[in-house]
Amino acid sequence: MKLNKATGTVTALPQISPDLRAGLIGRGIQQSRSPRMHVAEGTRLGLSYDYRLFDFDTLNLNDSDLPDLIANLRLEGFSGLNITHPFKERVIPALDRLSADARAIGAVNTVVFDGDEAVGYNTDWWGFAESFKRDLVDPELNSVVMIGAGGAGMAVATALLKLGVQRLSIADTQPDKAIRLVDKLRAEALQAGFKAQDITVATDIEAEIATANGIVNATPVGMAKYPGIPVDIVWLRPDLWVADIIYFPAETELLRAAKSRGCRVMPGAGMAIYQAVMAFELITGAAPDPIAMARHFET
């Protein structure tokens, strides 16, 4: 598949006749397990379901090609798309409308083609919250530090507040992004009854972690394409819980370091599975089995 920049069209896909077609758009996504989960669950439910990767790195596309790609996939008859790094915010101008959650969060990870409209949804926040409730037993939520204020961070921050975090401190390598997200969350928190004054920008991450109950990595640091660790290992201590949203690799450098220092950890697999559960239903209209989706993910 190749987008023709001169004509604004996508080269025709190989001839297939599934009932449903979907895909994942992002960069560096060759290790994604989304195709495996979606197709296996579709097969289990008796659906003829094709799910493809549209990796801008391997397709040699520019970020500016995103709107044309989405428009052409709609014309190709796709039912919907999943959206991942770095397009969760950038995709919004290419859509016709947003769900309430996507509008409030300001990021989209699922697009459904509904008649003549491309509708954006956010299932990331629910996926993170469901995984958190299952993977961490009775975690302290008085103070949490979140690293990353991009599209994924927007969803995770919403989930953390809904889970009951009392003080949320947000850091990002681009401070302006952290400031914008904090301002947005404070405004929404006032409307929802949260303690808006307890949502802050982390200007000194080490000091924030020193008094925190938990850390969440909501950046791509740790992915195969972005190896590394977003915090200094010496800041980790046994009474911290540490969550990561990355699932390839299954165990990031951050989680390995945290486990070695006695921390409870939450890998990104759970979020990947549960966001896919909701996304699958939005795209196909069929209700998936979360347990089956987890099996598909792991095999």
C-alpha cells in the first residue's frame, strides 16, 4: 500500500472480500499485537475480519499524509481504524466529530466510519483503568507522578482521576505540553468535583517521586523504537507502584528496574487488551470476550 502524494490516492489494496476491514495507524508499529487480537476474536465470533498495519515508517509517509490516508481508507470500505503514537492528537482535524470522551480528553485512538462521517473515540482511558483495577491490588492513590503529556497521557490522566488519585503531578520533556494538560484537567476537574488544585506540573521530578505512591510512564520511551527509561533508577523504592503503558516489549527497562528494586508493577499489556475490547465493539458492532481477547494477545 502506498499513498500517491501527487494524486492524493492510495494504491489499491490486494483484492479481498471480508465483511469488515480495519487497521492500525502509527509509527514503529510492526510488533503491534492489535491485528492478532482483532482478527482472532473476529474469527471466534464468526466474522470475516481483516485488520492491517499502516506504519508510516515502513510506508515512508509524512505526518501530513494522515488526512489523505484516512480519507482513502474510508473510500476503500474500511469500517474503522485504531490510532497510536504519534497521531492521537493529530488525527482530530481529519475527523467529522468526536465522542464525548474523546472531546473531553483531546485525543483519539479509535476511528469509526459511520455513513459519511469519520467519528473519533477514546478507549485508552477505559483500557488503562480496567487494567489498573485488575493488576494492582489496593494501591495507594494519594500522590501519583505521570511522565508524558501527549495523546496517551491525556487519556491516562483522565483514568487516574477517575480511579481516585488525589494529587496528580505531570511531567513532560516539553514543559508547555504538561502545562496545557494540567490547565485542561483543572478546568474539567472543577466541573467533575475533583480537587483541581491537586493537579500540578512536575518541575522537579525527583522531588515529586520522593513523596509519591506511584509512577506512570505515558511516553513512548521504552518501546523497541525508543529504548531507554524515563526516570532515574535510583529514584525507585520498594513502596512505589510503577505502571507502564508500553506493551512491546512486554517488559520495559522501567519495569525491569522497578521489579529489581522491589516495586509492584503494572505492564502495558492490560491497557492494550482492554482498550482493544472497547475498540473492537465500536468498529465491528459485536461484543467481544475480554478473556478471549487476552488469550489472543498472549498467543
